Amino acid sequence: MKMSKDELNFVFLADRQDAISTVAQWYYELWGKVPGNSVEQTIERIKGKLNCDKPPFHILAISKDRVLGVAQFKLREMSIYPEKEFWLGSLFVSPEFRGCGIGSALAEEIVVIAKKFGVKEIYLQTEALDGGLYKRLGWKTIETIENNSVLVAVMVRQLAM
């Protein structure tokens, strides 16, 4: 079931700090279960990115006051690409809302915001080596590499100004 744009709102996590623990739990469960990390440490890292006026920041997808997903507008996500400044990352949709178009809507919202910042190209990395939903949204694979022992596709999207 697709969700219409009228049903979905986007807000900065900085403006809905009550959702920090939910986002941290999502991130920890999916990507953070590594030695020396905890949900509390994940919360602290997120609190360091509560911007609205410049990246890095998180955008929440909300419907009827319920947080359905999150994405981050990041700076220099991969150290091997210091020249690649702006990144879409940490996109997560609550499992019960997957397949409703929320991930695509979040990715597109980050693109809209990136354009407002004058960004000409934005990058991401994904474990979906075929590009998954990002390919359908117009992202192009640059290369496939191993990052932190995981094979990922690094993708770019050119933003028309």
C-alpha cells in the first residue's frame, strides 16, 4: 500500500527530539551491534547532528504523529572519497511500513533539501548491489567496493539546478 504525499510529513529530527531514542534503536539494531557500541552511544552521536540549517542532519517521515522512517543528509560519509562531500545515508523505514513508498519519499526529500543547499551531486552507499530503489530514483552506480568488510555499491545522483 503506497502512502500519498498528503499523508506524509517531513520534519527535522532537531524539531522532534522525542524521536531520538526511536531512531537510535533502529540504527543500533540494523547497523550498530558492534563491539564497543550501545544504544546510548548511538543516541549521543545522533544528538551531535541535530542541525536544521546545515548538514549533517536527520529528516523524519511522519504520518498522524507517528515516526515511520528517517534519513540523514551527511558530510563525507566514506573517508576513501574525501572529495565527495554530500551523502544520503542512514535511511531506515520501520518494518511495518516498508513497501509503502516511504523510503523513496525520504530519499527524494533529501534530494530536494540538497538542491536548496546548492548541492550539484549527492552520493550514497548501499548493500543492494543492483542499486535497488535508488536506481529506480535515478541514482547511478560509480563502483562496487568493500567498506567495513561489507560489499557496497557507491552511487551518485546529479542534481539539476
